[in-house]
Amino acid sequence: MDQFAYQRFPYELMSPQLSEDRDIIVDTMSQFLTWLASSSDPMGAVLAGIVHAASHPNASEPRFSSFTAPLMLLLKAAEFNQLHEKKIKQLYIAQAQLADLPPELQDDLPAPRIVKEAGKGDVYNSSVWLGLEPTYTPLHRDPNPNLFCQLAGSKLIRLLPPSSGDRLYRRVQTQIHRSGNSRIRTSEMMEGRERVVMNTAVWGMEGPEDIIEARLNPGDALFIPTGWWHSVKSGHHDGRLNASVNWWFR
């Protein structure tokens, strides 16, 4: 992957990343940025500057950020995790369009035959999802069928039929006194009270009776029908690499 290190990708990040070390609260993200900036490679300082500008080091609770950076950032974070006990987590290349990837990477992820021959054969969009666990996508629905394939690590997906998902989504929006768009991911869905309430509604013990859960391991695929609500999270929380790809078609 080093040959593609300068390819730019859309990132998502939760920061600060606080943990306790010998009775002292430390921010692992700040430690990572210091490690990056002290690298003999000048790009380390550049990457540290990009992340620092996008993150929330002084926030009292984790905040959501989105920004664009080279693939090198994720590669460096994975290297940091191999060298340190405290791991960088929740650094996620989310919904990077396959069409924007270098041809060599696109060739490694050809659209499955079932996608190309289903319906009209129109594969209108596809994305790769690559990051350090835990990763999370809140409850939403897609306007067209979706084939989701797991490449590395594992993912848990909870699905709801359209009518049941509609009720749950409206109930959560009413509870937090907000109206939202289920097809657009906003920062409010990824942090604070909305994230907590929605996560509890979907992943808690009191979830709807007709909710379906699937666990995908490398090589597994899941078909998500049009309009079915779904939320996705990684199978672990320890900073390991997780990778998925999906195709929307009609």
C-alpha cells in the first residue's frame, strides 16, 4: 500500500481519545501527533498538522471530525499501534468512492457478477471503508439495493424492515427534539446525545423485536434491500484494521 501513500481519502475521527495511564488521564491522539511530528520524514509534521487542525483536543468528550488526508495517515496510525500499548482508534476512511481510487486499486475490487447482472445492471456507486476499530455507522437507509462485503476484520450489522425502522427513527428524533434526514450522515448523528440515544435504541437490550443481526467476517457479503434500515459497527474495539467495500445498484 506504500505506493499509494499520497492518495487522498475522506477521513472521520473521534477525538480526544482519553484513557487512564498510571492514574493520569492521557490523550492517545495527542501522543500520536507528537510521535508523527518528531518523525525524520517531513510528511509526519504535515500529517500531524492536518489532524490537529481537524480534531478537538480540548473537548470534554469525544467529538466527531471529518477531513481529507493522504492514505499515509492511516498507514502511520497502524504503525503507531504496532509500537505502542495505547492504540489509535476510530480513525476511519469512510465512504471513499472506488471511482476515485488509482486504477490498480480499483482492479483489486471488481464489482461482483451478481451486482452487475441484477436489476438493470446499473452499479451507480461503490465505496471502500477502511479504518482502525472501533468503527461505527449510525442507523440509516439507502434509496437502492446494497451489497456489503467484508475484507478484513469483522463487522456487525443490525437491520430493520422499512416500517419498523421508520418508527424507531421517528421515536429517537422525537426523544431528542430534532428532525433529521435518514439518508444523510451529519455530525449530530456521530457525537453527543443523538449518537448515544440512537446507539442505545439500535444496539441496546431493548431494541425492536424484529431487528436482525448479521456478523460478517472476511469473505462474507450481505445484501441490504432498498429501504431497509441498518447500522454498522466493527466487531472489536482494540485499534485493529477493519476494511469493507460495498456496491449500490439498481
